[in-house]
Amino acid sequence: MTAPGPLDSAAVVDAMAADLRSADYTTDGVAGLLGADANAAFSRGLWWSALRATEAAAPDRQRLATLVRLFLLGADVPTDRVERAMPTAGIDALLAGGVVEAGGPATLRAALDVRPHGGARDFLVVSDLDAAVRPGAVRHDHVLGIGGASVSLAHAVIRSPVGRALDLGTGCGIQALHLDGHCEEIVGTDTNERALRVAAATARLNGMSWDLRQGSLFEPVAGERFDLIVSNPPFVVGVGALDYQYRDSGMAGDALCRTIVEQVADHLEPGGTAQVMANWIVHDGHDWRLRVREWLADSGLHAWVVQREFADPISYVSLWTSDAGEPPAEAARRGGQWLDWFDAEGIAGIGMGMITVRAPGVGESRPADQVFEEITGAGEALTGPEVAAFFARREYLHDTDDDRLLATRLSTAPVFLEEQFLPGPDGWQTIGAAVRRPGGPAAVIGVDEVSRALLAGCRGEVPLGTLIDLLATFHDVDASALATAAIPVVREAIGRGILYEAR
């Protein structure tokens, strides 16, 4: 067990919360202190301009400047300044509990990462210091803080109000923080006992209470079901070692993610949703979709599986060895063994992305509808509203047969028509055209002259069948043949959110 500290003391955590809030230690407060340029540079990992900004802080912002230097910039701060910044908690309690530690003469430095995090409201998040601000490798039970994967998952989670939610592999509690705003009950699990203590402190700092349980995968919630399950698990693909709990599952390859996907249906209420950040192996000469499709084959779940990135073995291993902060020689040794294993397994790279599944509702007879896509555009990140709309559109398409669709008035969403040209003997020649819905992941379809006119005509005024008849007359083609050709295009456009039923 970890030695007692403020992470176990409600009084000390409450005192820390009071000190941080009264000093305006929030995302807006920090941004205002640093200024737009220094804050933007800091978000890109450039520290010196932020440090300079704290040195120039006005007298009434000195407490905030001290907290920024201490917790965000990893600087040694004079003890008397820390005491003035956190008078309610007090230096002795912070030292005894491992929130701060002795630095140089008469200075203190942070021993934990405590930082503001924006969301539906402003949060405070506790985690361990990452390798960038502390010497040596991180500890075996290191508790990861706010990272790219956790932020991506938080953005992608559907925020409809639900009863029970499960944060599988909660870590420091980032997902649970966001769940608190729309879930009546939150259960968080983790194999790492230290992570659960940190998550409990994060919850209390924000005035929340979660049901935190220790254990692997679904063991702590055996026999229970949830309306929403989210997971940013230790998904790193490797040899099956358990060097660092935040990244390693102890299961070889991508077995952890496969196990979660294969077991999640047993823990979803009818109509419930699960959203999982995952990595998967891509073997030489194989389509990544085939592997993940195997995981879902017998689940009976509707699914949207999106590969956002693909990493070659060297890039992948380099990322995770540097992330741990190991000495160069140790990182090289471990990286070499890791790459040897990749070679032996015939692994061409690792796919990274999001698996969202939905359980059939009560009485639903629709067959499992599973879509696998590669969506890598910078402006096409998954968001909660887009994920929810995707599943709603897929259900609509299943429930709407062609005859009903032809009788429906459709409208076109705000879109751009994009054309590609090549120079030719007679000037610029059009070689292709597409309609794109800005901000929608994979919300683009190729169009020809007729389908382009069809989309332009969908203004919610006349049924689709009438519009097709008008186009058939204009182009002097058979209306039935045009309808047969147009229906798949229309269905694709509805699936991409480019067309929708007018109300």
C-alpha cells in the first residue's frame, strides 16, 4: 500500500481545492496570466515563455503565478511563496503527503501534477508528473495525466443523460469528470491501486463522488450492466510485459482491446453504448478491418470502428519508450527487443482509433450493423454529437425502405461542392467532384452532374420521387432507371449527414 497522504485525507484535499480555486487556478485564469502568445506556446510544449510570464505577474496574481510555476512548469519555488499560495493546506501537510517535495535550498517542487482542465465546467486533475518534468523513468504504477488519447475520447463520448456509466481503466479520472455532468451514477475501475487513490482525489477536488473499484477488465463489475461504458485502457501493443501499468496490460499483442470488445456486450443495457480507445495489430499484407471485424463478429452489436492513425513499428516503439523517460541505453535495449518481437510476429504497424458499439434496444430485430472506416483528416475528429448522429442515421436508413424514401422530402445540409481540375488542350478540365459537409468525419461523397443537381434540388420542398421525375424529364432519361441509380447515392448522402429528412 502507498503511504498515507493527502490523497487519503479529505480535509487536506478540501484545503487544496480551496487554495487553488481562490487563486483562480483555472484554465481561463492560467491563460489570462500567461497571455495569448505564451499560453499558445505552452500548449505546444514550449515552456520558457510561460516561465517568463509568471515572473512578470502583477502583485495580485502572484499566488496564481506561484501555482503555475510549481505545478505546470516544474520549477523550484521558494518555500515562503508556496506557503502564501496555499495557506489553507499548509506546507507541512503538502510535504508529508507527497504533493510537494524539497527542491534546492529553501525551495519546493511539485511531486504531483495538479492542473486545470476545461470541459463542460472547469476541472482540477491530479496525476503523476510525466517524464518531461522529472528526472529518470516514471514509476511502475505511474498515473498518467491528461493526454491526447484521453482528450480525444472525452470529445467523442455521447453526452446524452443516462443512469449508470462505467469508466473502465479510469486512471486519474479524466473520463469520470466528464461523465459526471450527464450520468446519475459513475463506477470507475482500475488495476492500479495508486490510480484509484489519485482518481478519488480528483473527484473530491471537483466536489464529486464516484464508486471506485480495483480489478482487471470487467471483474469488478461482474454481473452488472451500464447505459454507457467508456474506456481508455492500457492498450499499448507489446510482448505482454507489465513494465508500466498506465500503458502495459500484461497481455501480449492487442489481446486487451480484443477482450474488452468481446466482453462488453455482456455489460451493456439494451440500447447502451460503449466507446473504447484501442490499438490493433496490422499484419503484413492484411487489411486492418479484418482483424477488428473478428472481434465483433459474434457480438450482435452495432458498431462504428474508425482508424485515426497508423504507426510503423519504429515510430510506435519510439513513442512509448520515450514516453517512459528511461535512460537512453535502457530505452534502446527495450526498443530493440520490442522491434524483434514485431518482426517475429510479422507486424507491419499498429492501427489506432476508436471503437464505438451500441447494444440493440428492447424488441429490436435489426441485424448487427457494423461500419469500419479510416478517417485521418485533421478536421475530422470524432465528436459526441457526430457519433450519436451516425447511429441515428444508420437506424433511420434501416427503417426507411426505398418507397418511403421516394415519398420523403429531403434537405441538404450546409455543404461545399469541391471540384478537381487538370490542365488540358482546351484549358482546365474537370476530373472529379465531391460534396463535403464541413466538420463531419468522412462526410463526403463523390458526385456526377446528375447527383450534383439532385443534391442541389433537395430543399425540403418536394418528395424525392418528384424531384427525380423532374430530373429525368430534364435529362431525357427513364425515371425508374434514374431512381434505381439515385437511391444508393441518396442513402450514402443520408448516412454521411449530407441529406436529412425535412420536418
